[in-house]
Amino acid sequence: MTARKMDNQTLDEIMDNMLSSVIDSKSHVFGIVEDTRSEYETLRVELEEVKLQVVEKIENTVRLDLLARAARQKLTEVDGDYTRYTEFQVKAVYETAQNIQEQHFLSLKEEKVLNHRRKELEYKLQILLEKLQKAELLVARISIVLNYLNTDFKQVSHLLEDVKQKQEFGFQLIQAQEEERIKLSREIHDGPAQTLASILMQSDFLIKTYRQRPEEDARKELGDIKEQVRCALGEVRRIIYDLRPVALDNLGLVPALNKYLKSLESYKHIEIKFEYCGQSKKRLNSKIEVAIFRIVQEAVQNACKHANPSTIFVRLEFLRNKINVLVQDDGVGFPVEDGQSENSFGLIGMKERVELLNGDFKIESILEVGTTISITLDVEIENELEMVFQNETSENF
């Protein structure tokens, strides 16, 4: 038990550490995403500015190229024509052409630099965009993992606890079976076995002495033996009924429950009200009848043992292809969420029976008010059910 608790505690610590690590990782990656996005935005703005500069520089280069051509043409025109142009004018045209040529060369160089910078920025932006997309995808995946850890994975502890409860219930069931066998052996030993042994001794004594005794004494002795046989038979029948009610097989679910609850009411001195509505023309499946009988038996015994009620109410509702079972008491109640309550194994047993039949099991309990157990089972009935509301107690049987 301690080892299991330690395992659950260790698992919770591991899960908490994992959550903390994932949250830290998400924050770190998110910071990287924001830094990358900021750098991307800065480079994008710079790229737009460089593109504008490239356009302006191209226009300027084209303009200078046209001026350079015109200057070269003018230089060709004035070169050697000293009759029309003075040496000073030729020199001025030459200097102008050279200056324009230098500006054009410088503009081409600057255009090349700007184009190189544009391509460099475009390449960096592409790399940053890919990194940004990958980082955002990573953040999304981390969010999914974090959500899984916060929701689905945390259910692992509940599943382990449920498995542990079922395992403990299995051990409890084995122990209950052994205790039931011990109880049964004691009842047989202290009841019918003792009575039969006494009958055997009396019979043997009567056989040996009946010729020497008055007829009246012999008849009285035989009457005592008959009474003991009747009591022993009653004890055997009671034990058999506890193991498997004969009325359940012979008469059906409602009469068997009626007989059982009446017997329990007189034995426990607790008022037990039994009602039903709807009645099938045919018997239910034996598996369903036994399951409902045992569930009601367990629920009522739990109430008698733990709830200290003054009244227990049992109701069966036969619907088309469905049966609703309600067991309600006005006892002390208990916190339903408390998995360690002393009657939890009885509840687990009922829940297991219902789940095996693919039914619904619900329990509500309020302290100092009482407990309500409601069960719904789907059944297959060939004939239609008589849906006339009878709402009568089992005194009819």
C-alpha cells in the first residue's frame, strides 16, 4: 500500500517537473520567436528602403548615362574644330564629359552595392521567415503537449487510482468470499449439522429403547425428532435462500425482492418500502434478474449497515427495453468523493455489476440527509411490456 502511494506521489512529482520544464521551454521558444519576428520586421523595413534607393539609383544611372553619351558626342564635335571653338571651350567640354563619366561610373558602383545589399536582405529575410515559421510551429506543438499534460495525461493518476481501487476490490472480494464461506460453514455447523447430530443420537437411542418404554414416551420422542427435522429443514432453506433465492428462479424478480425485503424489514426493524411500475408479460433474462437482485440486496444491506436510516425506499421501473432501479435512504449520508469510505467496496461491487451489463450507475449522497443510488439497464424483451402504472407495494404477492 505504501509503495503504491509512493509511486503515485513520485508520478505526480515527475508530471509537475515535466510541466515546469515544458512551460519554461515554451517561454524560451516564445522569446526566440519574438526576437526573430522583431529582427525580421527590422530587415523588412530596411529592404523596402534599399529597394527604393535601388530604383532611385537606377534612374540616376540612366540619367547620367544619357548625359555621358551627350557629352561624348559634344566632345567629338568640338574636338579638333579650332575654327569654331576655342581651346578653353574644348577643355570645358572635355572636363564636363569626364566629370559626367566619373559620376556615371560611381552611380553604377553604388547601384551594384545596393543590389547586393538588396539580395543579401532578401536572403536573410527568407532564412528568418523559415526560422520564424518553424519556431511558431514549435510553440504550437509545445502548447499541444502542455495541454495534453494539463488534461489528458493528468488522468493517468486517476486511471492508476481506479486500477488500484479495482485491485483492492478484487482482494476485498476474495476476502469477502472466504468470509462468506466461513460464515456458511459456521451456520451449517452450528445449525443443521448440530440438529442432525442430535436427531441421529435421539433416533439411535429410541431404536435401542423403544420396546422398553411406554408408547406415549416414544411418540413424544418422535414428535421432538420431527420438530428438530423441521427446524433443520428451515435452516437449510434459509441458507439456500441467502445463496440463491428460490423465488427468483421460480417466480421472478419482483416477488423475490418483495420476499427478501419483507424478511430484512422484520429482521432489521427498518421500514422498507418497495414499489414498481410496469410489468413484463415474460420473465427477464436470468442474468439481468440476478444482477438487479444482487444490486438491490447490496444497496439495502449497505444502507442498513452504514446509514442508520429509518426508512429505505426501493423502486423498479420497467420501461420499453429499459429498467430503472432506485434505492434511497434517509440515513446519515457520506461524501461520495471520499474513495476510502468504509462502504466503498460495496459501491464498487455494484458499479462493476452495472458496467458489466453496459448500464449507467449514479450515486448521490448528502450528509445528514441520505443517499440515492440510481441504475439504468438496457434489456431486450421480445414481448411488449404492460405499461399500466401499478404503483403498489409487494403485498400483492
